[in-house]
Amino acid sequence: MKKSNKLCLPNVTLAAMASVRVKETVKALQYSMKKIEFGEVVFVSHEKPKYLPKEIKFKYIDRINNIDDFNYNMIYKMHEYIETEFMLLVHYDGFVVNPDMWQDKFLEYDYIGSPFPIPNDDFTFRDINGNLCRVGNSVSIRSKRLLELPTKINIPFEADHGWFNEDGFICCRNKHLFEEAGMKFAPLEL
């Protein structure tokens, strides 16, 4: 849908969560909004920046002290801040640069993110059956139902080969649980 010269995505929330690189993260949200009108735009942090534009809603979360805090909050808390059917997650170093590449079929999936690289070992980016999972990476489009599932079915917060990466948690380690619940991950080609 187009509204004036902007793409309209009323069922998508543009979102970011950060306690560091806050200024850069807000800029990433602003840049991502240039040619897209989202249903909502939210910045989740421990403190509201004084320079936060009025178009971006502030939502409070306890201070994120390290990457494990970020991963935990992304897995178990982010759904509390999203009111639309989908979320487009951005970071200070990953955001919308080609809005003209949007395809409505992106919203046919519960998770669509840029591809993981092909690893040099036999365990990285693998599901529980050893299958290579290529679709992942944190900057992504996620359905609200995908965001809610870890809390809803109490998926434990466990390390995968020593790491708690939220994208690997969803797209690799526990992908089978999401698929059993009816979630669809976008194909690599898309």
C-alpha cells in the first residue's frame, strides 16, 4: 500500500532495543522510517533520550548490561512492546536502506532475516538434527506469534555451544519448536 510517496505497513511495528549506541539506534529508526509509514515505531530502552522524535514511542525496559541481557530480553520480553501483527527489528548497524525492495509476501512468514554465512565447522548454524540453517540474523521481520512463543511454551534460555544469541536460539537451536507450532521461516532465496 502506498500513502503519498511512502510505503504503508500498518500491521508492522518498526522496533529497536538498546542501552548502548542509543543515538545511533535512534538514527537507524529514523532512517528506516524515511519512506515507510509503519503501524507504530518503538524504541525500547532503560532511559528515554531527550532527542527522541515524537514519531517514535519510548517503551521502558531494565538497563541492558550485556549481550546476554539483550538476547534474553529479545526472546522473552520483546513481544510485550509490539501491538501489531509483525515487527521489523533494526539495530544501529542494520536498518532499512532499500524500502523499494519491499514485497508483501514477506508477511507470509513468521521470520525473515538475512542469511547466516556458511560456517567452517559442523555445528554452527545447525538445528537439532544437524541441518544447516541459513535464514537468521537478528535484523529481521518477525510475527507477533513468533515473538510470544518462547514465553508461551516456556522454552528454556540455554546456551548453544556457549552462546545465547537470540537469532540462533530461534532460527537454529529451537527452530523445530517454532515449526511444530506452525511458524514458517522464509526460504533462503527470498
